[in-house]
Amino acid sequence: MDFSSILTNALWEIINPNTAAYALAALGLALHFGFSGLLNFGQAGFMAVGAYGFAISVLTFDAPLLVAVAVALCCSLVLALILGLPTLRLRADYLAIVTIAAAEIIRYVVTTHQLTHITGAANGLSAFERDFYALNPFEAGQYAIGPLTVSARSLWMIVVSWSIVIIVAAIVFVMVRSPWGRVLKGIREDEDAVRSLGKNVYAYKMQALIFGGLLGTTAGMIFVLATGSVQPARFGTELTFFLWTCLLLGGMTTVLGPVIGAMIFWVVLSLTQGVLVGLVESGTVTFISTVQAGQLRYIMVGLALMLLMIYRPQGILGNRKELAFS
């Protein structure tokens, strides 16, 4: 078993742009649920809107980079309004039902054969990232990041994705500690009490839903720019629940928690994958195949999450007193 390769792969997951996308989307969920009490089970839908909005703008309408980003964000705004207008005045579970259904509707719509010329159907879209990588200031070649070696393309994606995460995390940190953020926390605890103080609870919920959705949409663009392709299968329901796992691991009422949770999630998956495959290939474990080992790692992560919820329900960085109060 090559432990150095296993550890190197695990270290790569810490700076992987996909991890940054998960961190950003999980931060949006933290704004929804951790700070506002909104049950959004369709963050994958916001990510899909960002990915397809960006890709279709470039491929179908030949839009420049900034216009494509703006179109994707506007699509996210429209989706948030469609989801929020009929549900935010109702109980939280209605929003959960609507969001998970909306995410699946979006995924099925983009896979229909009638839209193949626009969405690519099940095959998805590719070759839309040219303008983004044209801005790459790094010369072609290999670059060392500690024990890791990455290409100029990967380095540019790492710098951009994690810079966005840092900037957004700083903005969210300031916002949740502002009067606006304190109102959101009050709504999470007792929205009737906040309403009795003259605050427009509905408007604050809508603002939180829109802002968290925009974070998910931005994460969707990072998600597909890193690979250069949009595949509808990548935006299934399991993506949302992976994001919830990242949120719960790090701490749902913190800003840094979702970022750390995303890193831990992917590092653990990488380590368990490497160790299990190594044990199978060496003949130490004979009752499963290498394919089954890949599935077993999700079971192990699920068990670890169950234990975390039992012994530390607030997450790694969360505050148990705040969780108990909420």
C-alpha cells in the first residue's frame, strides 16, 4: 500500500477547486438554515442553475465571461423568487419540499432530448471555459505547492476559487454580525417575536434565500469550470446532502465551519478510498472489490456523521449553547 500517494491525494482535496465549490455552497446553506432557519434541500438546483446559466450563455449566445456570470446570477435570483414567494409565509417544511422538488425538476428539464441543442441533454455541455482560462496569468508548466505539483491551469483555478471563498466568507462574517444578521438569528429562534417588533420577517427570509442561493450559483460555476464540463448527473439529490454533511461537520451556525467541513469531508473520502482500495489490491481484504470499496467509504462517512451528531451535534466549530438555544 502506497501511503505517500494516499496522503498526497488527501492533501490535494484540501485545495481542490471542487472542495472550494462545496465550501461555498455549504456556506450558502449555513446562511439559509444555520442563521435563518430556512430548510433548503435543493442547493444542487441553485448550483445547476449557475452551471447551465453560465455554459449556455457562452455556447449558445457567445456571451463574454462577465456577462455569462451575470446571467447565471440573475437566473439564481429568479429561481429564489419562484421558490420563496409562495412558500416563505408557510411552515419551514414546505420550503424543504419545494426546494428538493425544484432541484429535481431542473435536472430532468436539462436532460430532455428536446433541449439537446441547448443543454446537451444527458451528455451535458463542454468547451465553455475558454475565456476564463484566457485570463490565466501563470505561464504553462508545473508548479509546486508543498508536496503537490499542479499545472498552470489548475493553479489558476485554485487561486480564483479559494479567493472567492475567502472574500465571500469575510462578507458573510460581517453580514451575520450586523443588525441584518441579528434579525435573521432572531427569526431562526422565534419569528413571531421578531414580527412583533415590527420587522418584515417575510422580506428578511427572502433576502437570506436569495443571498444563499447566489452563493450556491457561484459554487456551481466553480464546480464546472474546474472540470470544463457540465453533466446533469452531477447535480442529483445526493449533492445537496453532501453539502449538508459538510455543513453539519463544520458547524451550521458558524462561517468558517462549512469551509472546514468541506475540507474534512473530501479528505476523509480520499483517505478511506485510498486505504480500502489498497487493502483490497494487497489481498488483505477479500470480501469486497475495489468498486465496492468506493461505495463503502460513503457508508463509513455516514456512520462517522451519526457519531458526530450524537456526541457533538453542534459540529466541530459550532457552539453547543447556541444550538441548544435554537
